[in-house]
Amino acid sequence: MRGSPEAVIAAIDEYGRTTKFLMNIGSHKGDIVTEVITTCRPEIVVEIGGYVGYSAILFGNVVRRVGGKRYISIEENPSFAAVSTKLIELAGLDDIVTVVVGPSDTMLRHLYETKAVRTIDLLFLDHLKPLYTRDLRHCENFGMIRPGTTLVADDVIQPGNPQYLAYVRATPLEKKARMKSGILNGEEIGGDPTLIYESRMIHTFHMSGVPVGWY
Ligand SMILES: C[S@@+](CC[C@H](N)C(=O)[O-])C[C@H]1O[C@@H](n2cnc3c(N)ncnc32)[C@H](O)[C@@H]1O
């Protein structure tokens, strides 16, 4: 049986509203990321933190619409990944969206070593907040981040991610100094401190649609 991406998204939203809270990106933030994808027109998207497939279906559909080639969704929890794989199939997006099961650092290395991903046009970070910087630095090491790569990071305002914001906003000199002094921990991770990111903060609503600050 096949449904449309829109019908599957509507069904997940309905389930989340009526049966069990789901930590999906939701429609409000979803619209913002959709706009980013429509503007950037990425060929290759990597998402870290796939959960049950909501964002992979919502954004994978947009990537297909703008002529993109692949949407790779990394998820470490095999049960979530199994649900996600089924829903992606149901949404008719299994030709473009691939679920990769395992912890992000191992899976990024796997994508690099198997040459499945050489460069990333858009990286969507939506997993464990303290791992955003580490995993971005892994992607930098693997040469996956190139001029023009767009990073989309969820929840950097609430609950917040000062370490990630400090990293992407630092100058190459600041990054090198922090790496040397150990302030930016995990020297073995490395990264490419010469990369300069332009950063833009988008204030928005929480995933349930409740404005930030109401919790
Ligand atoms: C907020 S949910 C992702 C929601 C999803 N992007 C969406 O909007 O539908 C975070 C997910 O990240 C996964 N996760 C956490 N740490 C991870 C890691 N190191 N590697 C891969 N997945 C991870 C969790 O299992 C969880 O499913």
C-alpha cells in the first residue's frame, strides 16, 4: 500500500496530537526548513536524528521536488529506524530517502569510507544537542562540508546549544586557539578550523506548536 507524503505526514501529526506525543520537527519549523531547502536546492542532504521519519518524509519530498538526489537519515535507535523505513516506503519516498541505522559518528565514517557521501549540500542536525559540534567536526574532517554547504540546527535557542553556536560563529583564529588550549574539547576529533560559517538565528515555535517560553 502506498500513500502520499502529505497523507503520511498528516497521519503522524494526528497520531502525535491524539495518541502519543512525538518529538517531530512539526509543521511550523517544518515550513521554515522547507523554505531553506527550496532556496538552497540541495542535491545531497544528511539528517542526523531521524526518529520515526517525520522530517525525512517532509523534507525528502521537498528535496525531490527541487530536483535533489538523496536524503540520508541517520538514526541510532533501531526501533525508530524500523518505523521510519516503513513510513518512508508508505510515503513513496524510498527511492530518494535512505535510513542509516547506528550512532552518528560511526555512520558518518561509514558514509565517508564507503564513498556513499562525498559532500553534503545540506546538513540537518536534530539529535543529541551536545553532539552537534562533534559531528559537524567529523563532517569537516571527511571533507563533506564545502563552500556553500548549509547547516540547519534545531533547538539551538531552547533548550539551547551554546557550544555549537560558539563553534560556528568563531573565526578560524579563535577556533585554532580554542582547539590548542583545550577549551574546544576532543582534540582528536579535529575538524577544519579554516571554514567560516555565516550564521542566522531563526526564532520560532516549539515542535508542539506552543510558543517558546510557555514551558
Ligand atoms: C528530536 S528526534 C529527531 C526528530 C526528527 N528529526 C523529526 O523531526 O522527525 C532525535 C532523534 O535523534 C536520535 N539520536 C540521538 N543521538 C543520536 C546519535 N548519536 N546518532 C544517531 N541518532 C541519534 C534519537 O534516537 C532520536 O530519534
